[in-house]
Amino acid sequence: ADVIAVDMSQLETRPLFDPISHLVYAASRNQVTDVWVAGKQLLNNRTLTTIDTDEVLHNADRWQAILRTSA
């Protein structure tokens, strides 16, 4: 990612005395709210902007069924 926004108001990062230390040692991936790569926003308020998550989940379920029957 070129730029990310991180929500530092969560329990894991409070109280906030040293933001850089908290980013390295306390913040989790769940606190990333926005991501930009090459000027394009890929994550907007924790929602993927370029991937159809319903389609991904449907394909994962379909492949699970295929693999289950072939085992």
C-alpha cells in the first residue's frame, strides 16, 4: 500500500502516547480503515472497492463442494 489510514481510537491502541510505537506493536489489521495504491482507493471505510466479496465467497463455497466430493 502507498498510503493507509488506521483507526487509533480502539481499545488496543488506547491510551495513545506514541503513535508510531502503537502502529508497530499494538495496532491490528482490523484497525486499517482505508488503503490507497497508485492513487486508487482499494479499501474505503473497511469496505473493499475493487473486489466483489459476494462473488469470492460464492466461488469459495463452490470449490469447497467440488473438493469435498473429489476427496
